Amino acid sequence: MHIKKGDTVYVRTGQHKGKTGRVLFVYPVKGTLIVEGINMKKRHQRPTQKNPKGGVITIEGPIAISNVALYSSTLGGPTKVSMRTINEGGKTSRIRICRKTGEQI
């Protein structure tokens, strides 16, 4: 999976096309993620001890991973990502590389 929690992403399709936001949660099994301030949904909540009044709250809804791209601050727009394995002291790790600039993300 190329997108992780805390990454900044660019929404490519849908109602919120062109917006950017920070990833809050990633659900790899479902193939969705939740982006801060994007795809806001209204939800009715019963009164609880924390919220004795209850009422209507707004929360972020999930977006398909295929509808977002990683946002590159150096390019000022979306970018594709490739993975590269490196060996350091007998330990292998995978790093993400920006395809346009070649820099590590």
C-alpha cells in the first residue's frame, strides 16, 4: 500500500475533486481511507454521559484509495509512487520514491 496514515493526499475524483488533506485512518482490507475535512457526513447521536444533549454531529466518511493520489509539496500537486527495496547492514526495507522527482517520500 502506497498511502499511509499521516500522508497528505490529493483527491482525484468525486465530489471533493482537487482538495487536499491529511490521512487519519487507513483500512487496507476494505481499500478505503479517511481524510481530514473531506467527505463529511452528518450523524445523529443519542445523548450519552459525555454528550448529554446528543444531536447531529459531522464526521469524515471513507474514500476509496483509488480516488486519491499522494500529494507532493515540491511539485505542488499529485504524484505517482514507486517502491524500492534497499539493503542496510543485512536488513532490507522498502522505501517510497516519487516517480517525477526521484526523491524519497
